[in-house]
Amino acid sequence: MDARERIRWLFTESIDTKRRAVEALAVPLARAGRRLAASLAAGHKVLACGNGGSAADAQHFASELLNRFERERPGLAALALTTDSSTLTSIANDYAFEQVFAKQVRALGRPGDLLLAISTSGRSPNVLAAVEAAHACGLGVIAFSGRDGGPLGGLLTADDVEVRVPAGNTARIQEVHLLAIHCLCDLVDHTLHPDDPGTPP
């Protein structure tokens, strides 16, 4: 196929994945949105982590909460654990790369906070270690995964929320993860500020 045909095919694949995902993810995303809003309203914070494209998603999510999403509102406490190169490299050098998020969770997390753990495969060792650290410190977990969920799904408790994209292609999973992040930001905004003027439908 030529370039234009391939682009149309890629768009169609992404659209089809999102159509399948909405049936699987509407309920867990609604639950995750309620958990986020309740935690933030109570003065807690959200820590976010992931690798590669998922690291970018963690930063995107934190910036939308801390700054703003689609409306003016006070900033919300959110921190991506992927951005401090000195912290990441010192932990990786002194201990192991698998601990780069877990040590930050243990240092920064407090009971009532939430961890957004992002792994398209559900198999990233440093994300798994972060989830274990979150539980040890009294944090709830919202996990973004794909495929079969990997070991990540098995670490979650009944109080945690898994948003598992029903797809096997990493790019398609990441595209749905980005939409899921925007869904969570929208739900938080509309839960915490339901009467603001100019609210989209």
C-alpha cells in the first residue's frame, strides 16, 4: 500500500481500537475518576510513573492536573516520577533501575495518595516495584495496562483500579492510554467543579 493508504489504515486501526476499548474501559475509568477526585478533594496527591512513551504519559497527566485541563481551576497536586534525571540516575546507579520509582514512592507517598502506574505490557519491573511500594505506604493504585495485563494486574487489590486496553499493539495501547488520561482529567474537573460556566457537555 502507498503512504496515503497506510495512513488511512493506521487511523482506522486506532479508531477501531478505541471503539472496542470504550466498552471495556467505561466502568473502570468512571471508578478511577471517582477515586482521583475524592483523593484530590481530600488534599492528597497523585504520583505517576511509566517508561518511554508511558513516561511521557505520566508527565502529561501530572501537568494537566497541576496546571489545568480544559477549564480554569486551582492546581491539583500531581507529580511525575519520571522527570528528575539526578534522582533517577542516582537510584539506578546506587541500587537498581528497578527501584527508580519505588524509592520515590516510599519517600514522597503518604496514606491516601494515589499512584498512576502505566505499563503497556503490565510487565515493567520498575512499575511493578512502584506498585508494591505504594501498597506498603498506604497508597491506592490506578494501573494503565494492555494485552493480558501481565503481572501488574495480579498485584492489584480490590480497592485498586485497572484500566486494561483490549489490544496487543503498543502504539494502539498508548493511543488509548492518552484518551484515558484525558477522560480522567475531564472527570476530575467536572466532579470537583460541576457548576463552572462554560462547561462542555
